[in-house]
Amino acid sequence: MCKGFYTLLIAQFLSALADNALLFAAIALLAQMHAPDWHTPLLQQFFVISYIVLAPFVGSFADALPKGRVMFIANAIKFIGSLAMILGVPPLYAYGIVGIGAAAYSPAKYGILTELLPPEKLVSANGWMEGSTVIAIILGAILGGILASNDPQLAIMIITVLYLLASIFNIYIPKLPIDHKLPKKNPAFMLLDFWYSFKALWLDPRGQVSLAVTTLFWGAGATLRLVVIAWAASALNFGLEQATQLMALLAVGIAAGSVVAARFIKLEESTRVLPAGIIMGMLVVAMAFVQHWQLATVLLFIIGALAGYFVVPLNALLQHRGHELIGAGHSIAVQNFNEHIGILLMLGAYLLMVKADMPINLIVIAFGLFVSLCMTVIHRRYRYIKQ
């Protein structure tokens, strides 16, 4: 890996650390404000809506400028959102501002991989990227959970400093030649260009399978974080701090699975990992029958490992096909659009189940069965796809 890749990795780690810590700090702040329980999934919906609304524009934005500069601008928006929360802006709105920065950040941070590295390095690079992100999730959950349980405002101040540090590292990311720059910059042309990119990836067999899996994975992953917190409170009598530590174990599993995938799965073999997603869904169902924290830790680690194992190769495949077909930034924007529609819909379903006072164990079973059935359908359709 080149030196610029490691600079990118540090910048991404700091930004992801702040993103994840801020989520738990914002949840604690909502609890301090005595907000209704259903505001917790609504918090994440405010965050992800920017990925959907801005998808036609952020890919073009990422491809129109050096991606290190795009990451700097996006981090500055995150900084503003975090600062707004300190200054008293309601958490839902402030977290929505951070979501705008995150939507702009994502196409640049993943798109730059195809510009920095050759195709044969992409699975390994994604393993590093996912591994560092997962470590950030672990530390962010712990940092956010511990600090926010005592003083949410202090936690948010520390997180704001992390965004500032990430922006400093963004400055030192190598400036690479601009790839797939748009000939026109008016919004109508960008919408048409995004629609072309959307169709190009969904009509490509390898783009189709990787989009289907990553959309399901991120929708499930975002919802699972909230499900685990509620389930830990009900089944294990855990508070927010202890629940975030369980989330850390899930993240450790994702990191382990990512490392295994990066080491043993080649780009042309990406679709062979699909059965891992079916097993993962069934293990989520098994959570409903667990009442001891020792068994819960083992189960969550295995669920995370299977998730990391199957998503990293398919993420790399999607980046590779996207770079070939439409440009890296456009590809990640389309990916984000699909993934965050998945997140919005699954969080919406979870929100409705919480508002309906559905038992958490029934929610866990429904969630796990949905994931397993979806992965079964995807596997049956794409297992013989030509690489």
C-alpha cells in the first residue's frame, strides 16, 4: 500500500470514530431530554435521509474535485453539525447536518481507493478500510457510551475535536487527477447522469448482486445496532454503557471477518461468500432465546464475523465494476443511495414496531428471518454468476 493510503486510513478512522461516538452521545442526550423511545430510530433516519436526497449530486461532486479536498469539506460540515448540537440545536436536526457531511464524505473516501490502488489491491484495501472503520465503531461506541452516560454535552465537545483532527489529516491526502468529471454542472444534467449511473450498475450482473447484498447489509446493520441496545436492556438488564460494549463485540467480529475475507477471497470469487449471510440471519434469530451475557457475547461476535466476511468482497466488487462503468464517485453515490433507502425502510419498520409496543424478542426474530430469507433469494439467483 502507498503512503497516501495510510493517510486516508487515519483520516477515515478519526471521522468514523466521531460519527459513531456522536450517535450514542445523541441517544443519551435524547434520554436526558425525556424524548419518546421512537425518537432513537428517528435520529438515524434524520442522518440517512441526506444520503438519499443528495445521492444524485455527491457522486458528481466527489469526481469533480480532488477527493481529499472533498473529504475536507465534508468533515467541515460534520464539525458544524456537532458544534450545533453543543449550542443547543435539537439533536435530530443537528445530527441531520452531520448526515449531510457524511453523505458527501462517503463517495470520496471509497472512490479514492480505485484511484490510489490497482484492482488486485481493492479487496485488501477494503479489508483495511472496513477493519479501521470497525475499530472506530468499537471505540466510538465505548467512548460515546461511557462519556455520554455521565455528561452528553462533554462527550459531544470531545467528538467535535475529533472531527477537527480528521479534517487536518484530509489536507495531506494526495491530490490525484480528476476522474470522470461532469461536462455540465446544472442540477437537471446531474439528475440524468445519476439515473444513467443507477441503471448502469443495476443492469450489470456483478453490479446487481453486489448492490443487492450491500443494500441489505447496511440496512440490517444500522437497524441491528438499535435492536441490540433494546434487546440487551430487556434480556440482559444492560444499560446504555454495557449495551455499547456488546455492540463493540459485534464490531470486533466484523473486523475479524473482514480480515479473513481480505486474506483469502479474491475479487473474482466474491459471490462465493453469499451463504455466510444466510447463516448470519439465522444466528440473529437465535438471539431471541439468549438470556446470559456470556452466550450473547459469543453469538454477537460470530454474527459480526459472518457479516464482515461476506460484505467486504462484494463491496470491492461493486467498487471495481463501478469504476469501470461510471467512475468511482458516481458508483459510491449510487451505492449509498440504495443502501440508505434500505436503512430508511428498515429503520422505519423498526420504528413502527416500537411504536406498536411489539415485544423485542419478536422484533429480533422478524429481523433475523428477513435477513436470512433475503440472502437465500440472492444466493439462489446469483450463485452461478459469471465472474
